Amino acid sequence: MAGEGKIKKIRNIGIIAHIDAGKTTLTERILYYTGKTHRIGEVHDGQATMDWMPEEQERGITITSAVTTCFWRDSEIHIIDTPGHVDFTIEVERSLRVLDGAIGVFCAVGCVEPQSETVWHQADKYRVPKMAFINKMDRLGANFWGAIEEMKEKLGANPLVLTIPYGAEDDFKGVFDVIKKKLILWDEESLGQKFEELPVPPDFEEEVEKAHQELLESLADLNEDIMEKYLNEEPIEDKLIHKAIREATIGLKGVPVFCGSALKNKGVQPVLDGISRYLPSPLDIPPVKGTDPKTGEEITRPSKFDAPLSALAFKVQMDQGRKMTFVRVYSGVLKAGEEVFNPGKNKKERVARLLQMHANKRERIQEAGAGSIVAVMGLKHTVTGDTICDPKNPILLEPIEAYQPVISVAVEPKTSKDQDKVDLALSKLAEEDPTFKVRYDEDTGQTIISGMGELHLDVLTHRLLREFNAPVRVGKPQVVYRETITKEAEVSEQFDREIAGTRQVASIVIRAVPRPRGSGNLVRSEIDPSLLPEGYEELILDALRQGLESGVLRGYPMEDVEVVLKDATFHEGLSTEIAFRAAASQALRKALEDGDPVLLEPMMKLEILVPDEFLGDCIGDLNSRNGKIEEISPRGAVQVVKAICPLANLFGYSTALRSLTQGRATFTMVFSHFDEQKA
């Protein structure tokens, strides 16, 4: 079987959720029931197959997105298990960019938590069809219908409920199949491998019938065939219901919802059936769009084996010192040993080896067709977000956005002879992780590393020792600030200097203007192109862009500044590229100094779940940290406090909150925006 028939059976899916919702536990069951593994690995034992890094096993969290392939019914399922912790958001972002479908996992107790919202909206951004699994139905306080309501309110989703729980909390026994109107019970001795379908007990017939009718009503709004039969009170066959759910899911008009307890091995097989039935194959999604690197025109590539090769590198991983690049093949066939083209870097690369991945285990393959997710060895220049394609038919796919780091620490090798080892290890980690930045501070002579949070940097410094045998001393965390200007400034600058015996002259006029908060930098030109020789205008704009990378107060990057090139004078025989670069740099520096520069600090969005009796202490503590309370709302026996607070005031917050509330409060924190530093 080749071509379209094979592609039709592929499902590229990701498992996304808030930290601790049970993503990895669900993935482990999927691998076990599809026969990919012969035992169930548990996160709490440090034995999960997908959490293969020592750091993940010790901490019981997912840090890096792991890729695996398994088979169910007649589908070939490529799964990416993504992290839930906000510090590793880039892992979710880059996974969603290459996936065709996603499963959102929600805790039946916590319902839709903040990071669940973040990852759900990331999936919306890439128009990824989704299913939902409401997990932990056996936990105290489990509320299935509460989770469904929150999905509607917080995510704007249209839930299509396909299984409902039989019992809850300690009494959770199984699920009802809403389409077939059957009870499914799992056999505990076979670890949930075996299950049976039974008639619905009389006490629950009304509830199951109501859920069945509500599903048909929701589908009638989306499908004319069902609408007609529903209004005429004709029987609606299961085949038509499945078809309507699939169309609604792929069209982003509905979200199939399942429930269960992954830890107790209940409710997982219906999810696997849902992946196979409702989530799209690469043929169901629109052809991938890109641009022609030469002309800039938009071109598309259909998901076919006989189309020209196009693939996106979405992750780089160091494997025993060698670089392994994960790619999603969108069209054509990628073959081991062949030459490919990286249009972004304008470099040819050779595919040394192709690997089918199962977490950190691998299997060598000779080729990978459209729809595949594989690892490639031998790509020297390709990094996250790069396109690789057929050299004769180049295409540049949309890159992956990276996030700006918000926290820094200084690191130094424990002994001076380790300096080269540490530098090499840091450069390899930075190549792996686009949100991890390394710079050398000329003033202090220190190496500064920056990342998305304290946990992010803690994990990376541990990896330096464990994977690269490069022990480092780590300084105290520092906030990564930004700088901006608060008023307009126009500057005329002439550079006139003798360099190496030659006089070099250039004159330019620029204007710097503050932009609205969060709108980013903009560098543009208003001059007549005929004033300068070809290439000089772009050279000046490039020098201005580089100049914005370092501000005038403390050298932090500039944010929300527009720089306009107003005029430039070319002096025949005297003006050079060096002179214009220098003039641009000096002019920008003066304009920024004249623009009343200020520091911007990262503000974090907090969501704190705190028992009623500790609410006053929690709010008092937030006020002392310059936090701004945005909303307080009840959720069962706890209060949910939403607040915005400067990151600088939140170091050590988890310890402080635990001691204030006898360890009973929990919180999550995500980056919100940069704002002017208050005195």
C-alpha cells in the first residue's frame, strides 16, 4: 500500500495540558494498549517511557517533548507528549506547529487551569483540531459537568460529549458510550487491556438518553443530514454520527469529549478510537503554505509522496554529542543519503541517517514520506524553525516563533580549565532550545544565561553537569529587563573620521518614536532610494536594527520603539559602508538618550488557589509585592485569586505561599507583558 492510502491512515497528534493533568500517564496507557510497550511505566515511579531524561524521572515532570509511533485499528499514530510547565512552553509551541491534531487533557478536579488555556489557545493559533479527555474521574472532588462548562466558558469550545462517567470519585467504575448507549467496564486484572460493553443499568437510562439527545442536537446544528433525520424523527445510524463528528472536529466546530482515569486504566480505548475516527490525516488538512525564496510569491505543497520534498525542522536534540534534528515531512519523500536544501540559510545539507523515534529509542529507516515525523542525523546548519526541501523546487515554510527569556543567572566553571567545556555545552544547549540565550558580559567578565523561569534554568544547569560533565557555579537569578523611550527625538549625525589613513564621511537623520506597549520594534525608511547607492539603505536599516539590541540605560534590549530613517547624504569618494554603519549607530544612541529612556520589567500573570481561611494573608502578601489583584472568585472550597505582579518580586514566592497557607495553596505563573518599572 503506497501513496494516498498510506497517508490517509496517519495521525500526527500531540497531548497538551496543564502541569499534572495526566498527559504522560495517558500516553503510557496508549502505548501499552497499542502493544508498543509491554508494561505500563508510571510517572510517580520515575519509570515513564516518554519521560526518559534523568531530570524528568527525578522531578516527575515532562521537560522535553518526546516523539513515538504506535498503531491502533488501521491507523499509524505519531504521538508527541508535551510538557505542561509554563517554563517549557516553546516545546508545546513547536510541537503544535507540526501536528495535525491534539488531545487536551483536563483534570476533573482542577477543570480548565491557566496553562490548559495557554496551550489550547496555542493550538487555536495553528488551527489544530482537538479532542478532550477529562482525566482523574476517581479523584475526590471530580466534577465532569463542571469541566464541560469551563471548556465552554474559558476556551470557547463546543464540547461533543461522547462518554460520560459511571460513578465518580471512589465510586468511579467505568464510562457510558453516548453514541451506542452502552456501559463500558474495564477488567482490572488485565490492567484495563480487556473491557466489556454492557446494557445501561435502568437507573442511568434517563441520563444516557439525555446525553445522546444533546449530542444529536449539537450535531444537527452542524450537519444537514442529521438535522433532516432528527426533525423527521427518523433513526440516525452510528456511521452518520461518526461522519458528522469527524467533519465538525476537522472544521474546528466541535470538540469530542471523553472521560476516565488514566491512572486506574479506565476510559483510554475510546480515546484511541476517537483519534482514529475523528482526528485528521495529513490529507484532511489544507496543503502547507510557504513562499518561493527567490520571488517571495506564495506557493503550496500538497500532502503527496510524488510532490517535491518540503519538511520543517521543529526540534534539535543533542544525542551523545551529535546533533539530531526532528522534522515533519509535509510533502514528497525524505531519503537517507540524499542532498536537501535549507532555503533560510541558503545551504545544502546531506541526510546521513533517518530514524523512527520511540522516546529515546530509535529504529533506522531508509525513507520517510509525506505526513511522517522522523529524526534526521547529519544536518549541520539546520535549527528549529528551518525548512528543508528539494534543491530543484525550493520553498520556505513559516518559521516557529520563539519566546523572549525573562530571567537570567550568571554561571562560571568550577575550575578555569573547564571554561572551554562549559562554553561548548552552553552553545549546544542554546542550539537545542530557542528560549535559552547565552551572552558574555564585557563589564563583569561573566557568562550570563537567560531562560523562561527558575525551573528552566535549574534544569539546564543540572544538564550541564550530567550530560556534558561541565560543573558550574550559579549566581542568584536576575530579571531580564527591557528599555524603551517615552518621547519622540530627532537626531542629525555626521560621521567624519580618518581610518587607516583614509577619510570616511557619512551623514544621516533619524527619528525615534515610542510605540504602544507590546507592539514591538519597527525600523523603516522614508528616504528617496536614489539618494544612496544600491544596498546602502538596507545596510543603514540593518545597523539601526542591531543598535536596538542594546539600550542606553543598562544595555538591555529596546522594546516598542519605531526608528525612521529621514535623510542620508552620500559624499562621493568619501562615504563607505563602515562610515554609514558608524553614523547610524551614533545617531541611534543619541536619539535614545534624548527620548527619556526608562526601564521595562516583566510582569507575570498569577492564578492562586487558596483555601478561604488564608485568603486575607495571601492578598496581604501580594500587596507587599506590588501585585495588582484582578479578580477573586470561588471554586468549591477554595478561592481563585488572579493577579499581575512584577517578576522581580516573585523570587521564592512558592516557599512563602506554602508557609503562609500551611502548604495548602497552589499557584501558576505565566509571563504577561513588559511594563514601566515603578519606583
